[in-house]
Amino acid sequence: MPRRKRPSTELKSASDEDEYVSRESALKMLRVKPQTLYAYVSRGHVRSVQQPGGGRRSLYARADIEALKARINARHGHRVAAAAAMRWGEPIIPTAITEITEDGPSYRGKSAVALARAGTSFEAVAEWLWTGLWLDEKVTWPAIEIPAYILELFERRAGRSSEHLLWHFALLTHHLGATRQERIENGSIPDALVAARQLIQAMVGCMGLIGPKRKFGVMHHGESVSQALARELGLPANESNSRAIEAILILLADHELTGSTFAARVAASSGALLHACITAALATHSGTEIGKLCDRIEDFIKPFERGESLLEHVRFLQTKGITPPGFNHPLYRRSDPRGSYLIAVAADFPRKPIQLKETLKFLEKAQSTMRLYPRFEIGIVALGLALGLPPRAGAGLFAIARTSGWVAHILEQRTAGYLIRPRARFASHP
């Protein structure tokens, strides 16, 4: 296929804030000597990108520098540590739900990657996050009725392509909360779990709005979440498709204290109802840096028919200090284990569309030659190409998966019984 010329406007669509900084800026941010900076690079604490033209013209990853600075500041007093903790810094809220390890998230001591590899059901993982009780047998939730007026509401909204799934989810959560308010007002865990299962099932039905039928669906009796998602998205009903969707749901169920999870816990600490807490989480999640990052990656990859053309474009962006979306997660020194697993699942599909083949070639070269390690969002997009998912489906699957984690954190925060209220450090203007 002919090589695609790079449109002159593509650079303007990238992030305005450089994700790499110069040596002088890195030294100023860390307040260290050049030798110390080079030691951080050699030990893998700070990633660097060598620029064309030779010499010692390197750029340094801003996220790595800020994370390292936070760890350094944490050793110099509580006030500085508290401020640094808000930006990928030291842990500030105790939790028994998820721990971030080198192998990816661990849910109450169980590796998420291992759970996905073992073929565990998403429902079993959700119940484990919520209750701490592990069920070895297959877990299938009973189909919970969705109020008729909500089905009618979304019937009228069907076909509105300009509305993002995440906004549909927020509207859905708001209305379901209104119907269940009296039953969960007392905050009882059994009622909350029934409400959580109903909400996730309704979100699954909402995925039908971007499926081939373009209508809100309902779960069938005896159907798993992954099976219903495959049906709503128009995928053939087979084991490989269900396992692939299951992997996405399990790996993304929780990731400790993300911005959206923090929002859910703040709402929960104030005494807000379950659906209000999840609405707060969805509002935060809907940003371009979290829930819509999958969309940005789809849009970034789509114009390039060949992996080499995409690689050339990324090299060009790096000379400007810009990192393409979806690489180098701040909490993992190398590859995000979730992304690596999802990409491996995509690579194992026997029939691969051309764009998936070229994307896989690009990812391999980007990692080996530019030290760009794919995050889980790229894994979602790659697996979406393998499955043949409709555009924006990845963002929907991510939100459905993460809803299970939000519920777990909301319940835990209620038990903690304290109000989350950080203090601000007043900074007078000159």
C-alpha cells in the first residue's frame, strides 16, 4: 500500500503540554547535578529519548521526573509529602482492595493478570472486590429488571451518534439511582450489591446503542456479562470472543486510587448514595486523560495504513518532545502488564485484519527502538481491532469494568467512616 503523507495539521492535535523536558528543565525540577540525573536514567528511574543530530541532546520523561520528585519530597517532611502525593506520589489512603505490583494490580492478594489468564469470570472478580469472599464455582448474576421508563428513555435516544457512551452511562446511573433511592438510603451492603449488579447489567444493555442494532438491550437469563456484551456488540458467540472481553473486564476492574476512584471515595465519605458516588466517578472518568484516552488512541492510529508510517510519525513527535497517547504508565517502570497481556491476546487471534497486523508491528518497533511501552488503553484498542469492535466500544468496556472497582471503594470508604477533606496550601500572587 502507498505510504500516507503526514497531514500538516496532525502535530497541532497532540497535547499542548510537552511530555518530555530538556536536560536543563529536568535538573531544575529535581534540583540535582547532571551526574545525578544520568544515574537516575541508568537505573531506570527516568526515561530519556535521544534526539537526532548526535551529541548529548536528550529529553527526559516529565512523568518520571515528577514521580521521582514526589518520592524525594516525601522524605523531607509531612507538608511537602502531602502536596507531592497528589501527583503520582506517595500513598495517602489505606485500602485492602488493590495493590499495584510489578506484575500489575493485585485484587485482595490475587493477581489480575493471573485471574484473566485462568479464565475467571468478571462476575466472580467483582464479587471478590466487593465482599472479599472468593467463589470457586461459576458466578452468573440473575438478570435484574430495568425500569420500563428507563428503557423508553433510551429508546428515544437511540441513534444519537454525537452522544458519547460515557454520557449515556452517567444519565443511566442518575435515573437508576432515583428508582432505588429508598432501598439503598440506609447504605446496607446487600442492597448496594443488588443495585451494583443492576447498574452493570444496564450499562451492558447501553452498549447496544453502538452495536449493529443501535438500540438499548437487556441481559438474558443465564447469560454472563461477557456473553451479553459480545451479543450487544454484534460479535459471534464463541469462547475466544467471550474470553477476550472477559480479560478486558477483569484487568481493568480496579487500579488503586485513580482520579475517578478518588472522586467516588470523596462522594462516599460525604454520605452520598451509591449511584451519586458512581456519577461523580463517571464525571471524572469521562475526561480525555482517563476514559476517553482509548478514543484518542483509536483516532491516532486510524489514519495510518502501515506500521512504518505510524512509527515515522511518532519519531517526528518525539523530536518535539511529544509522546503519543497511550504509552509509559507512570506506575510501571517498563511495560504495563495489563497492556502486554491484552496485546498478546490480540496477537493470538488466528485471523488478523491488516490494521491490527500493522499496529502490532508498530508497537514492537516502538518498544525496542524508542522505549515506548504500551499502556492498557493500547491493549484495549489492539484487542478491539482483533475482535472487530465498533468505534468507542473500548471506552465503554473500560467504564463497565471500572464500575466494579468504584463500588468496592465506595463500600470500603463508608466503612472507614471519615470525611475526605484535603487542605489547600495558600499561594499568594506576586
